[in-house]
Amino acid sequence: MARIAVIGAGTGAMAAAARLAVAGHRVTVYERSETYGGSLGRYARDGFVFDTGPGLLHLPAVYRDLFVKTGKEPLEQCVTLTQVDPASRHLFADGTAVSLPNASRAGVVGALDRALGEGAGARWGDFLDRAGTAWNRSRRPLLEEPLPEDRRIPVGDPYPAVRRRRLLRAARQAGTLAEVGAWELADPRLASLLDGYALSYGLDPRRAPAAAALLPYMEETFGSWYVAGGMRALADAVYARCLARRVEFVFGSEVVRVSEKDGRAAGIELADGGSAEADHVVLGAQPAPGLLPVRDEWPAGARGTPVPGRFLVLLSLRGAREAGAAHRTVVHTADPGAEQEAVFGGRTTELPTVTVLRPDDPATRPDEEHEAVTLMVTVAPHGPVDWTDAALRERFTDAVIGRAAEAVPGLRERMVHAEVRTPAETAADTGAEGGSVPAPALAGAEGAYLHSGNRTPLPGLYRAGGWSHPGGGMAHAGMSGALVAGLVVEGDGFRGSQ
């Protein structure tokens, strides 16, 4: 039985901790804050309850596997999962609206044809076929397997972009997601739909490789799921599973250094002067300067590009949620280029893309005569933008609410109170620099969208969570925990799930 110290209590770190405890190891989790869950936070006021992180779960199979491998109770016995239908509603700048059914290729194709005109659905369907090829090519190396130590990383773009011949000029082939939208989808609304998927993951469509097409494929193929009570309930369930497996948690305990002895990780040093010895150390958070005695193999996100964060407006509304309201509505900007320039150039925009989340869940509201609504916007991180500036926060909040009013009838008149959370709050709560939210790992772009490997150059030190392979997002963070547990238990010969 080995002693294992886990730094951070995010879902990826807890997934690793539960699996390692089941394997017979003695696991202790050290968390700088007073609670678990990382980005899966919760805000409550006067009977209204809100998630402060992701609002929907994709690829629930990752957490089903975690619960099967760590106990007798399956995931659905610990939380209630419901597929949201429609998966999303989209409002475009020209006034067009379309609702996309959940996990139905034929339904999506038909909805797009009816809303955008004959042929739009077929173009999107053909695109998803190519995106499915990218998914199949990259699923194992970029989701189910650890990155190889010899750094033979999968840098080739797995998306089979359409090769278009042109008279007297070289053939044209999309290399970025924006080019896929412009050249293959041939409709600004379909391009905006594609851009919206990328932006929601914190990716710049102008720079992200075409391989990012697998993100809409993943959502539209495997579905979007809501956790009753909010996504925080999933963190509660993973935490409870850790406790059931005798994982120990030490909250309010900041790790400032991973100690090294005889050329391998030997434990941790704490901000209060304490220390703990360990046979293995798992880093489940973004490392602060000086924490690691080794350098990362790869930075998280595209090199030299600020990683965006999330701006949230949590609205308590009077009045019941109208019948048939979509759980998720995306209000698209009329100027995607200007928005992308702002978000990835360290500025704000007056016309943001806003995701409106309206769960039909009694647990989120005091009674049936009220509604809890979350507005979410991808924004530049704290630092390039000073999100503590009160005037800026007020101005941007007003712009976000104005955009969301297109999706929620009588929004301003129904407001009881609003809570604003910016990347500055995210940084304070999670320790992530600038309040940034990591994106999933992508192949292509010469490896610029890969993350630090689960192994590190220091034996005995491993990395889990969104800032390591295979990157951000609930499914990817959960997989990182599985990969780390496999490496610790089976050794360097571990090659991932079979």
C-alpha cells in the first residue's frame, strides 16, 4: 500500500483519488479552499440555486465508468441524469432561430433545413461525418491514452478537410475551424453555430485546428445531460464516493512545494510550514510558480495565447418558466470576428455571444412562481481585462442581460436580484491564473493545443485535471483521473482503456 498525496480537490483529482483508493493505496487530498469540486461551484440565495461552473454534462460514460470501478452503486443511483431536449436553441443575428434535438442526427438535419433553408442540414450532416472521422482518429490518443514519454505526439490534424480545386490556383483546404465554417458550411449562420461551439470551450475559431470539429460531434452524438440539482450534485457524488473509499481530505491546506528525494517525488510542503511524505504525488490543479521541481512538457492551450475565462450573471427571476422553454439557448453575436478579437486580444466586446441556461428543476428555485437563470459568456481572463473594475462589470453585465433578453421574455422586468461572477472570482475560488478555464486537448497545430502529460519527468509525480492531458471539460478531467490511476497502479506500461 503506497502513500499518495493529491493536490487539489477538483473532479479530475477526486476521480484519481477514488480509483487509487480502490486499488488499495492510502490517499490524502490537500485542498487550498474549504470545499471540493474545483470549477463545479454553487451559489445559493433566498431559495435560488445556481451552478458557477459548467451547466451540462457531456460524455457521461466517463463518470459511469468511474462509479462502476469504485463501488457497487452506479452513477445513476447517486445522481439523476436527464437528457435535455432540445439540446440547444440558437438565435442568430438575422433573426433566424433553430432548436436542435438531443443526440439525433436526422433531427438536427431536419431542423436546420426547416430553419435555414433546404441544403443547410445536409451540409451540417456532411460536416459531422467528417468530424466523426476526426473523433475516431483522435479518441484513443487524445482521450483514452496517456501521452507517450518519447514525445511522439499526435500533431497531425485528424479532420479530413474537403479539398476544393480552383481554376488556375492551388487547391484550397481548411486548416482552422473558421475556415471549415467559411469554406465547407457556406452559410454564415452555420459558421456562427460552429464558432459558438469553439467559443464555449474557450477556443479561438480563427486559430484552433480543424480537429476542433470533434467538439460539436461529441455533443450532438452522445448528447447533453443535466444533473438534477445542478452540476454541483455530481461533485457531491464523487466526493461521497471518495469518502466511502476512505480517501482523506484536508481542506484549507495550500501546497507550496512538491518535495524531491533521490530523484523522485517524496511528498509535499504546506504553506503553514507542515509537510507530508508520500510515495506518489498527484497534482490536480494548475501549478503555482515554484510548486513543481520540474518543467511541464507542454503548456496548457495554444502557446502565447491567453486562455479565456467565463463571465456569469446569475439571475433570480419572478414569474414561472414558460412552458416549452429551452434549457440552453445561445444568442449569437452579429460580429464574430470582433468578438474573437476582443476575447483573445484581452478586451471586452459590446456584442457578446451569450449562453442562457434555464433548467426546469424545482431544486434551483424557491417555488413554481420563480425561476433561476444563468447567463454565461466566454471572456478574456483577469489580467488583460481588470474584472475588479466596478464600472466595467456593471457595463458588461448590462450588455449581457440585454442580449439574453432576446431569449427570455420580459427578462429585465422579472429580475429580483443578480449575482455577477467574473474571471477574478474564478481565480480567487480555484487558484487558476486569471480565472482561465482550460480547453480540451486537440491534435493538429503542431501540438500547440496539447496539455502537460499525466507523467512528468520526475518519477512519482503525476498530473490530473483540466490543466493536464487530455485537457479541460468534465469528461476530459474525469479521464485524466483514470489515466493517472492506471499509470500509478500498472506502471509505465499502462496504455489506457482497452
